[in-house]
Amino acid sequence: MEIKLEKIDEYQWLIPKTGPMRVPGLIFSNSSLMKAVQEDQSLTQVANVATLPGIVGHSLAMPDIHWGYGFPIGGVAAFDLDEGIVSPGGVGYDINCGCRLITTLLHAHEIRPQIKGLVSALFKNIPSGVGSTGGVRLTKREEAKVAVEGAAWAVKKGFGSAQDLERTEDNGAMEGADPSVLSERAIKRGRDQLGTLGSGNHFVEVQVVDQIYDPDKARAYDLFEGQVTLLIHSGSRGFGHQICDDFLKEMSRSTQEGKYPFDLPDRQLACAPVKSDQGRRYFAAMACAANYAWANRQVIMHLAHETLISLFSISPRELGMKLLYDVCHNITKKEQYTVEGNQVMLCVHRKGATRALPPGHPLLPEIYRGVGQPVLIPGDMGTYSYVLAGAEKAMVLSFGSSCHGAGRLLSRTQATKKAKGRAIHRELEDKGIYVQSRGKRTLKEEMPEAYKDVSQVVEVVHGAGLALKVARLRPMGVIKG
Amino acid sequence: MQSHKPDFTLLDHTADLGMTVRGADLKDLFEGAARSMMQVMVRGKPPESTRTKRLSVRGEDLADLMVRWLGEILYLFDGEKEVVVDVQINSISKSRLDADLRVVSFDPHLHEILCEIKAVTYHQIEVAKKAHRWEATIIFDM
């Protein structure tokens, strides 16, 4: 399908409303990033999402957009609560895949001589890899508590402290979670995967704050140049995959049977009205997975904390580990926005996108109300990650959303081909980055060239005023699944 | 790992992994799809002894049947830690198949995981007869 594009300004492109599209598409990008976007099918996916019932405003795409399944990765779409739909494919299989950034009082030069040992210790202590288990084994009863209480469950069990909760999106627990709607399979898969990293693009990265762009905001976030930080990227593991799979199958069947009065351009867009029984049950199940993911990252953070304390033989006070913030990338939530002058509640889907609330927003914790929500943008393992602060324009242009990472440029097979005969871990070591990974192919598939230039992605978000740059982080060591 | 070589090619998909599988008839196509998926995921020595599992899958149509069939095999691996080493479809129609699976328990010392497939998606799923052969295109979430 030929997609017509109109350039609005330096950072925005419009897909005019044509055919079955109910609203136009809007892509945040720049001229250079747009070239790659036009080479795959992601723009068609933006247009497909625009055909879904009850969509409000635009079908949006962030600058890290790439071809997903159903929704594009980097897609944001908001739906009316009465007329609109909720779509498991619009959230993705890894529900509440997200990341958390942790600050320490350590300086990079203090740990540089021991970075190899630190990477090995983290690799040993944090279970990773495909189907990784061995973190925390749950009884069915405890698992239900995790699904309802989220990160607070982990804190109650001694993984971290209560102050971590206010520094987590939704305080680490989404309302409305109901474990009674879950399948036996979902429960089974969640039993032994809590506190595990998983595989693919999931990682724990040891970083150094390499550049500060906004000293006032950096101070508010407790960031300083030369500081050691840790970034954790993981999600709801097999528990979330199963929940997405269960509801996609159920909604796909309902669509095929003609239960709902709409046609879909792609079966992966299977959805149900927000207010239908199926829609409500999906929300209740998705919230369980979101909460599981927050508990998961909370446990992983604790494992990292214990590793650093023991390896460096320092006290928790000397280490000074503090959660800066935890954000989700794959989620749908009911949030309030102003549409045509009216305050309305909408069902906002973010698939590979980050919430970015501006200063003064009532959902922000007191500590960040003056500066805006920390927006964490991991890059690839060879370059940089960024900390931004949510800004006012996100509320007007993007339903309070920003990008979520660099975004893939090469497919996994293309990346593997490009990496053939090369020792990626050695190339990274030459740049001072030590990597340990479980899967043999992971390093090749996840090599830096497989990703877009994260700096360009961040410049678009900053330039468009969705979130503003605060600091840049450079990797020193990475563990991958 | 399997006894019959499936006829498939991998497709380039930016975020995920896709494959096109071909078969002489529906039975051949569905068996080939299962073998291809396992071949992409796991490598290991041929096992000395296997167990047999019987599986029945229903779908709305051939495309749905394919997603559910591969989804069941994927669940056995991820949820039950069982590696499907071969499949035999005993009967297949547009909306149902019955199969015997040869499985072994996953053993990290014997099996090497090559890549993680999170799910079998409905995205651009296609199962159709092309000329004299059956062909399916499937995209996986990685």
C-alpha cells in the first residue's frame, strides 16, 4: 500500500486520512530517520491503527518507530472509552516491558578497574536467558498477590525500600488487576520467572553519567557527571506473553465470528470494545502482568544491589543506590487529556513508547512535580542512553508520550549476517564496554549497528518538545539474556 | 534435530522473525512448520528415547489453525520445558488437526537454545495453495 506523507515541520509528518482511516496518522521524526521508516511496513501499520473504532486525534508514531506486528513498535493510539476498543496487540506480548534507572554514589573511576568482575558477578546473580528461572519461586497464592500488589509485594518481601514505589510509574501497581481472569497456563508460566531478566533485548547495564544537559533537572534527579548508574530493561516474562496470547486468540475468534461490528485490516489488530466483557477482562489481566513486571524489575534491582555491596565490600550507605524512576514501554491505560477543549478519559495504548508527563502533572510524585517525569531512553549497548524530562507539548501532541529507545534498523537475520566473522564482544571491549550474554546469537542480533542512532531519536523528541534532554549515560558493562 | 528436513525460508522483519514454509499437502505443510520453528529455536543431539504426546487443535480457519498449532508447540517448550523433536499429523481439516508429538524434557546440557520466540502472531498470517504446493507465511514475536 502506497502511503502518502506530508511534512508539517522539521519533526512532524502527517499521513492524511484516506480510505477506511478514521483519523490521520502523525509521525515524529526527522528527514534522515524517515528514510529508513519508509523502507519497511511501519507506515502502513500507522494507517491500519487509524482505522480502529473510536480512535481519537491521530494514530501516532514516535521517532523510534519500526515494523512490528499489528501496531508498529513506537506506536501510540488513544481510544474513546464508549466508542473505542482495547487491543492486546496494541500493547504487545511483553506487557509492561520497561526500564528502571538506578543512581549510586559511586564514581566511574572507582569501579573501572573492577568492571569485568562486576559484569561477571551481575551475570551470575541475575538469572537470564530464554525461559530463565530461579529468581523467586511463587506459590499460586503468592503469585496472585504479585499480580495485584506489583512492586509493593517485592518491597514487602525485602526486595528494596518503600521509597522505590513513588519513583515507579503508577507506584508500581496498576489498579483493576484481577487474577481470577487468568488462564492456568499464564499462572503456570509466571510461577518461576520472577526476578529473571529473560533474553533478546533485555539487559542490565552499568553506566557512567557522561554529559549533563540541564543542570537543574539533573540535580532534581540526583544525577552528576562521572556517576555510576544502572539501567534494567525487562518485562513480565512468560506470564505476560501468555496473557497477550490468550486474549488475542479469544478476540480474534470473536472478530471472525462477527461478534463486533468492525472489519480489521490485520488479524493481529484483534480487539474488543473497551466497555465489553472481553475488553474489561483483558484490562484486568493486563494489569496483573504490568504488576508482575514491576515486581520483576524491583527484584532484579535488589539482586543488583546485593551484588554491588558484596563485590565492593561497601555499606548500603556508601553505595547510595536509589531508584531514579521506572517506566513502562508496553501498556494501555485510562488517562485524562484535553480534546477539543474538553477533559476526557481515554484508553491510551503505548507499544514501544514511554509516558512523558510535564511539570505540575497531578500523577507525578511530589519529588518530580516541579521538573517533570523522568523519561528513560536506552540506546543500543555500544552507544548512549538518555534521561529526559516530560514536557508540556507531550500533553498536546502525543497523549503524554515519548519514544522508548533507539528502535531497530536491521532485522535479526540482517544483523547476524553483518556480524558474521566478527567478535562483537571484542569490538565493544575496545570501546571500554564489557558484555556477557547467555544466548550465542544475542550479541550479533543486538549489535549496535542493528539499531538506529539513539541520539537522533532523542533529538527529535527534544526538538518536538515532547521531552527535554537532561543527561546522557555511557555504557561500561552489560549483561544480556 | 528432526528426522525430516522441512522446506522453509526465513523472512526479514525488522523487529521479529518470519518464515515461509512449503509442503506438498496440508499435513506436510503443518508438520514442516512445526519442525522449522523448532529448528530455529533449539539445537541438540538426537535423543535416545522420547515420549509421545497426543495433541488436538481447533481453529477458525487454516490461518488460525496454524497459529494455534505452533502456539501449542511453543507453549510446551516455554511453559512445560518440553522440546518437541518430531511431529506426526494423523488427520487434518480446515479447522482441526490431530497429531502425535515426540517430546523430550529440556536439558540445558543437551539442548542449545538458538533464539527465543515469544509468540506466534496473526500478523500477515497466510496459509494458501500456490500452484501445486501449499505455502504458509508466519511471523513470530521475538
